[in-house]
Amino acid sequence: MFVLHGLLLEVAVMSAPLISLHRCCQRAAVLLVARRHWGSSSASPPSLVSRSLDFLARRFYDVEALLNWKSRIGKDQLRKKNFYYGYTHKLYGPDIASAYYILNLGGGFRFVGQSEWFRADSRGKFNWDFLNYKDTPVEEVDMSHTIINYVGLSNLERQPLRTLKVQGCPEVDDWFLAGLHKFQDSLEELDISHCPRITVGGLAALRNLRLKHLNVSSLPRISSPGLVIILLEEMLPQCRITAHGYDLSQPQVGGEKPEERLEAEG
């Protein structure tokens, strides 16, 4: 299993060069065939170079199929990890179902009125003592660096979340942020830093939340961070905005800094 996993990782890294190599092989094979056709009317066995190029061209499709298979497995795993835990909800109630979902994804949480955090370790193992808190809601959740997505929010929507941390989550996007309206009466702290799929459009969906602290550090798809930070401060006047990892000294859209652009429009 570990060998197969390593092979898949190696294949993924090699995929881009293989595409270029495949195209070169195809062009070279065509030129070799044309050269033999024009240079001699008698049939001759293919050269070693020709056979090698043909072999590489055929193997390209094997690698491509392997990469497609790996992609399908990844999507299937993402769907299974984030599906609604209805069976657990039916047996143990919404609080335990939410807790189990969080731990199963490798996250951590704290129950209302408790100081202890339940977390999954680096191998995905966790303490089952959380089953003793059947009728205790979840108040704080840390899903950093997990594959939580907007579908998985259905497993948390019955909880009065006060704090939600999804730092560095590759599947957290604008749809995810739009789904946070379910927690508009309770959510006070939100950390969406280092999420590669969040755009300005998703940040606009936070206007209905009553946040006291918002961390938007190092969002790679934010093109004008200075202006975005100003707009967030206006949109959420009672919220403290944390935004590290941006070079705010660089000129923004049109060669102007955010402050100059806003003054011109005012």
C-alpha cells in the first residue's frame, strides 16, 4: 500500500514533463516515418530510436490513466469524508455526530462548559471519551489542514459554534463561506487564513456574521489585499481583522494604493 502511494506521488510529480515528452515523441515518430517513406521505397525494420519513441508514447497513456484513477479516488474520499453523518445522529444525537465528524476528519473541538479539547493525532487516532457528552453542544472547532468542504458544514449546523478555525484547508472556498450564515447568531471568531480557494466574492458573504475576530492572512487569490482589508473593516466594524502575509506597500489596481483610490472615489 505504501509502495503504491509512493508510486502515485511520483507519477503526479512526473505528469507535467511526461505531457511534453509525449508530444515530442509523437512529432519525432511522425518525422521518422516520413523520412523512411521519402528516403527509401523498400521496407526496413524500425530503428532503436523509433522503437523507443513508440514505447514512450504508449506508456504515456498508461500514466494518464493512472493519474485519472488517482483523481477519482481523491474525489470519492472527499465525498465520503464530508457526507452527512445521519446514522450517528440518529443513534447518539447531533452533538456526538458533530464531534465524530470533526475527529474523523482529523480536527479538534471543545464542548460548551468544558476546558478539555478532543483532537485526532497525526495518525487519525482519537480518544472515545467524547461519547460521554451526549447532550453537550460543541462550541469551538479547529479543522485546520483538513479536507472539510461546504458539504461537511451540514454536520456542524446544529452546533452553536463560537470559534471556527479552518486554516490551510484546500477545499474551503466561497461556497463554504456562504454556508457560514447558519452560524450568524453564535460565531464570533473565524480563521480562514492560508486557504487557497477563497476569493473576494466569498469574503463578501461574511457581512451577515457578528464576528469579533477574523483572520484572513495569506489568501493567495486576493489580488488587492490593502483595499480588501479596508472594505472588510467597513463591512464588519466591530470585528478585529488579522491580515499577515501581504505586501501592502505595493501599488494596487491602476497603480494607486487603496487609500488613494478610496479618497478619489469619495
